[in-house]
Amino acid sequence: MPPSKKQHLISCARRLFESEGFHTTGIDRILEEAGVAKMTLYNNFGSKDMLIVAVLNDTSQDMLNRLSASVTHINDPYEQILGIFDALAQWHDSDDFCGCMFQAAVAEFPDPESEPAKAAQSHLLRLTELFYGLCIRAELDDARTLSSMLAMIASGANCTARQIRTDLPAKHARQIAEILLERACSRPLSSSTIAN
Amino acid sequence: MPPSKKQHLISCARRLFESEGFHTTGIDRILEEAGVAKMTLYNNFGSKDMLIVAVLNDTSQDMLNRLSASVTHINDPYEQILGIFDALAQWHDSDDFCGCMFQAAVAEFPDPESEPAKAAQSHLLRLTELFYGLCIRAELDDARTLSSMLAMIASGANCTARQIRTDLPAKHARQIAEILLERACSRPLSSSTIAN
DNA sequence: GGTAGAATAGACCAACCTGTCTGTTTATTT
DNA sequence: AAATAAACAGACAGGTTGGTCTATTCTACC
């Protein structure tokens, strides 16, 4: 009935994985929630792990799209970077926030060679890339280092927010970002910048 | 043979949980590794979840002890704070580093009322408290906010390090901490500091 | 040396898990 | 209206899990 069973399965699985974790959410729970037969799942995805990968990729794209969209109306790229953290705060403040799915994925799939772990890792890279693009547009010094730092702060805000359940970490992250940006306008971040 | 079976069980379980996760590590794996009978485990801990809690508490104490110990030889409390991040970098650089166990715990036990989740949360509080004590001793402004920020940055470094597997995130975290401390010497971090 | 408490091995259980298979029903297309 | 493909319900298999129980052995202590 909905545009595609496949997409419907992904979004139901996403909701369950977010709120209950990957391992603890059984296939049957997902099928029941989605109102879909077991064979539909296995015909479309092949295995539970591959469903997880599909969910991670879908969520990554959705999340990066939202973050980008939330700052397009801002002109100054400098302010755009700060806007990302505002969007983060808004996310953390919403009722259904229950932590960053990609951090959960690396925790539940410790083998870095596993497909879910790789999907989670590539999300982090894409997020860093998003910051990098904005840093370049803002003509900031040392964009490579700076964007790594911003991504790291965002990760810190995500996992801290999961625990204390307020938007305070994101607000703190924004303050820190502001300080970093201020400094990156004039002088380099460190005299001996480490490679990569 | 070792001081106590209980402690031996905890440290074996710790190693396995760290490298393979909580849910994926079965009871039997732990027993085999520890060379201990199943009933010994259940007599001492009652359940797998309670073993996990014991491991988390033990690890928390061990980790905070190590961090504190790594900076006791430094006189200046300002430098002590930075020393914490050096210790973090050293940890991340070691071969057996495979991420922060407490972040893994909150990911694998999404229910914040569950005992493992509570144990993980209280570790974060203790870490923040450690920073707070150092901030006070360094006579820095806005110690409450600052220590929250430092703990958040440390968390960000932890989870980023898990993914890219270098000590670079911790080094970046140290740089950021340095900037924050520098500013906290003179003026408050924000005119309108948010409560708590 | 006898006794009490802990630790042992290992069988056992019920529940749950992912994944497969089958036969039927529903939609879509021509 | 016929044919093709997808989705369906549900039984089934094989394996694993956390946890219990029992009967035996080890280890101290008095």
C-alpha cells in the first residue's frame, strides 16, 4: 500500500532499532510492527544484518539531509556551522530522541569489518565532510582539523545527551564551536598541526 | 587460586565485554575463559545483568583511579586537566583499546531505568566530578559549566577514537580544552550561563 | 581427621532467535 | 480473463541463550 514495502519496512525497523537496540529487537517484532510477512523481509534484504545496514544508510542520508536543510536559509556560512548545532539541540530536545543510532551500531557490532560497523563509520565521514564544506565556504583556517574537531564535538554532544536527556550538551557544543570558529578566523589552531 | 574467584570472573568478563560487546558475549564464553563453573557465577552475581553491572562499576573505579593517578605528579591543576587528555590519548593509542565500555553499555541497554544503564550514567557523573574538582583547584571561572564541557569533549574523543582508531581525537580534544581553560582564566564562558 | 562451605562438571529446560519452506491469496499486466 | 509476480500466514528447523538442578569433589578450619 505505501510507496514501497521496502521503505516501509526500513522506517519501522528504524524506529524499533532506535528505541530498543539492534540485538534486542527480534525480526518478529519488526514484522509485527510493519504488518509484513517474513518472506517479504528476506526477499528484500536477505538477512537481518543487511536490513540493519539498509536502515543505517537510510538514516544517515535522512539525517544529513535534515541538517543541511536546517541551515540553507542562513546566508553566512559561519552562522551555518553554528546552525548545525542548533539543529542538534532541537533534535536532542525532541521527545523521541533516544541517542545516536550510529554510536549504538559501533557498540553493538564491535568488529570494524562488519557491514553495520562500516555503515556507521561512513556516516561519521559524511558528517565531517559536511562540516568541511561549510568551513571552506566560511574561508576558515585549517579547515581539515577544524571540521574534525567539530564532528568530534557533535559526537560528544550526542552521546552525552543520550545520558542526561536535555539539549544542554548541544548548547555547550555550540558555545565551544563558536570559540573555535572565532579563533579560526584569524590565526591557525595550532602551530604544529598534526597531519591528517 | 587468585585472590577471589569473584574478581577473576569480573576481569575476564570485562575483557570479553570490551572486545565483543555485552549481548554477543554469552555466559558460556565467559565461564570457559575464566575456567569457572556456571554455578559460581550465579552464586556470586545472581544474573548476567548483575555481572555486567559489577563489571561496569569495577571498570569505572579502575579507570578513574588511573586517570587521577596519571596526573598526581603534576603540580599545576591547570596542567593536570590537560594531563587527563594526555592519558586519554595514551589509552586510545594502546593496542587493546576498543572503545569506551560505558558508551557501549548505554547503547546496548537503551532503557535508562535498567541497572547497566544506571551504572554507565553514574560513571559519566563521576568523570564530570573529577574535572570539576580540578577546575575548582585551578580557580577557574564557571567550573560547573566548564567541567561539563570537558567531560563532553572527552566523550566525543572516546567515541571518535573507536571509529578512526588513532589518538588524534584525544589530541584535538586536548587542544580544545586548552583553549577553554585559557578563556576561563579571565572571563566567564557565557554571559547567560544555563542552570545546571 | 572429620565436617561445613564453596567450587566443580555437566545434564537439562524453556524460551527465543534467525532463517527456510510451502501453499494460498492478492495485484498487476497484457 | 489469463498469466505473472509479489505478498501473505504460518508451520518448521536448528541453534543459542540465560538460568536451574544435582551429585560429586575440593579446601579449609577446628
